Amino acid sequence: MGLSKERFRRDRERLVVELAETGDHLIGEIDLVLSAYPDLKRPGLETTIFMEKMAELFIGDLDRLSESELKLLEGMASVARDMGKARLFDETYLGHMLTQASIPGMLGHMLGVRVGDNTVAREVSRFSTELEPEAIRGLAEIIGFDPEKADGTFTSGGSMAMQTALMSARRNCDERISREGGKMVVITSPFAHYSVSKMCDIIGGPHGQVEKRAVGSENLKISMDSLQEEIEKVKGEGSPFVVVGIAGETETGLIDPLVEMADMTEREGGLFIVDGAYGAPYRLSRNGQLFEGMERAYAVTLDPHKALGTPYANGAVLWRDKKDIFFGYADRAEYLGKGNLGQKRIEGSMGPDPILSTLAVLRTLGRKGLEVMYDLTLDRIEYLHKRVEESSLLVPLHYPELNLLCFTYSDEALRRLEVDSGDHKRMEELIESTRIDLDKGIERVGGYFFSGTKLPLDGGNAIWVYRSCIMNPRTTNGIIDQAVAGLEKGISSRFVK
């Protein structure tokens, strides 16, 4: 037996009222957002039941299966039973920038799987190819590009989106490099995602024609003085350069000073790329002013499988001016033709899943629904900041600009734990053990999950800290209270007597 419709309605109404702290006028939009995300505690959503429904959809009536179909079902059922042990990315999961994909995102993805298009060539993805511009325009509007002048492409994830953006910049610099020698220098902060270094190595080749350089930080963001110094150094070397700004650091959620970075890069003759993989859609939130300057970027990367609620793998890169778009075919197979989606990306074959899942979210939740969803997560992370700030054992390391907060032990807790914050090994042991205890060993039906990370500080030092990213719109203040209280209990149990 599952939940009755009446019970489901009452539960959702309760949650809507609890989350609607900013006024009754938002209740309709909040209800839309909650309706778009499955309640993973509901009976009937178990993986085995899901697999049975999928099997019946594709195979037919399960009571009338042939012997060969029964063998198929048994194999699928064994996979479902194994996956039944997987954790639930539900409202108590407060650690990384992921949660259960939204219902429209999952349905769009499944539609792509069912259709089976290959967007490498138009003739085998005719309708997906025609829908892609609508999805790209929607993303362009979200990040502030003129949708009539911009263009972009979907990729298999954020790393490939970054590689495509850097390849496009590399081609922009190739003529100068071949004429004058040298290399393209990519300048970032210490908080740049690992994919920037990874892709610089890949596209730089054996002769290192692309080099990534990290400059200093200030208040956990890029230091503009250090950036200016490095640009002057690179220009003195005669090298073309790219500056990568971060619209939402994966470590802290903080946003680089994008306007100042755009001004400096334009003035000094470089290219400006914004890594908005995680944070860019938060431009629709009440903190949208923090993203000013992103619309001036040469290219912006973003991951719909993060803040847009689509399944993996889904990345995208958008160019402000479509003339700069990366065309990667060169002398590829003639049978693929021209004017197809595969020309704009590094990958070859790719299904329509990223296009259709993104489009499903944009058509259902829309800008207003996304705005409300992001503001809900900002409400929760700000409450977590307040709760940590009031704790005698914990202290926040920054004020959250997006839905992410890093925090660590207070001086009182360090004293009673008899540990120095600079003792990285001991700090890591304490943080890892307390958060895993809280999560009951990272089981499927666990407790509350915070992540941990080694956070680089200004001046080159680093410390181990707790990290929370709240993505699920069903998370409430009550859940946060219980999670922090449980963490405090675990910390105090480790006090030296």
C-alpha cells in the first residue's frame, strides 16, 4: 500500500507552509517546485518497483513473459536489488552539489533514451536538432547573454564544457602563437575546479602550449592585485592569455568579482571565460546581482545536472557571440554532413537526453519556478549559517553567497578536543569520523550528510573543514537543526576528559 492521495496532499501542504517564509504569494510557486521533486520516502519509489515498471513498459505484461524475457527480467531485477542499497539523495543529504533529479528532468532524459537519437548528425536527430536552439536560448537568457547573438552546445558534463571553451579560446589564439611562438596562458584563482588544470594539460599537448597559472586569493576569492601582476608578467612574455572567473566556487560557493575581472581582461587584451558550472543559474535568485559581469564573458560553462535538476551527464558551454563558437570537425566523415549539433562540441555521438531534460525543466518550472527553488535553498543555507554561528562548538568561515557553506570548530571545541587547526591529519580524522557517524556509515537510509574538504586559505595555508551544499527544495529548518545537533553531539563525545 502506498500513501493515499489525501495523505500526500496534506504532507505537501504542510511542507509548503513551512517553507513559505517570505509570504503567502509564493505558495503556488513553492508547490510547483515541490511537485517537481520526488519524495523519496514514499512507498512505491523503491528501485525494484521502478525496474518492474520500466520492464513492463518495454517488455510488456509481466504475467505473460516468454522464457527469454524472464531471463532478462531476472538479470534486471538483480541489478535493481543491488542498487536498492544506494543512498537516497533526499532532503537530509546536505553535503555536495547534487540531489535527486527533478521529475521533468528525469522524464525528459528517459524520453531521450526511448527516442534514441544521435545528435552527431541532423538526419538521425531531426527533431532534437530543431529543439536544441530553444534549450540553448533558455540557458543564454539565464546567464544574461543576448539569445539572438549567443549560441552554445550541450556536452557530456562540466569538464568537457570547459575543454570546449578553452579549445575555442585556443583557436582564437593559435594564429598569434604560430606567428610569435609561446603558449596560451590560462589564469585562475586557487579555487578553480580541477577540470581547468586537466583540460589545459590535454589541449596544451606534449609541448605545453597551454599553461594554467593560479594567482593569490583574498577573502576566499581571486585577488585582483595578484591577477593584475600575473597579466603584466604574461604580457611581458609575449603570450596571449585567458582569465577564468568563477561564478560559484565548488569549495565555498563564493563568486569572483566578475565585473572587475571583465574590466581588467578587456583592458589588457585577453579573453574572459566564466566557470558557472555549479552557480550560474543562481543569477535568477535574489542574489543575482552578484553575477553582474558574467554577461560580458567570451564563454560561460554550466551544468544543468546541478542547479537545473536534470540527470547526469549534462553540461553546456555558451558563447556570447556565435561567431566564436567552437567548430571541431575539420576533416571528419563527410557522411555526417554540415550544420549539425556535433560540429559544436568535442564529443562525437551523443543522445538527445541533455537537450530534452533541460527543455523539460525550462518548460515546466520556468524562470519563476527556478527563482523560487534557488531562493528556498538560500533560505536554508542562511539558516544553517545562523545555526552554526550560534553554536558553541562550530564557526562559519564565510557568509554564504549561494547555497554552500564551509564551517569548522570553534576555539572552545578545539581546546576541548586538544587539537590544533593546523594539524591537518588530526583535523581530517575528526571531521571525517564525526560526519560519517552522523550519516550512520553512509547507508541508504542514513542520518544527515555533510561533506568535508581541505580549504585553501588566503596566503597559501589550508585547513580541513565541514562543507554543506543544500540542493533539495524539501530540506527544512527542522532538518538542519537535527543535523547540526547530531554533529555537535558527535564532536562533544570526542572531547578529551
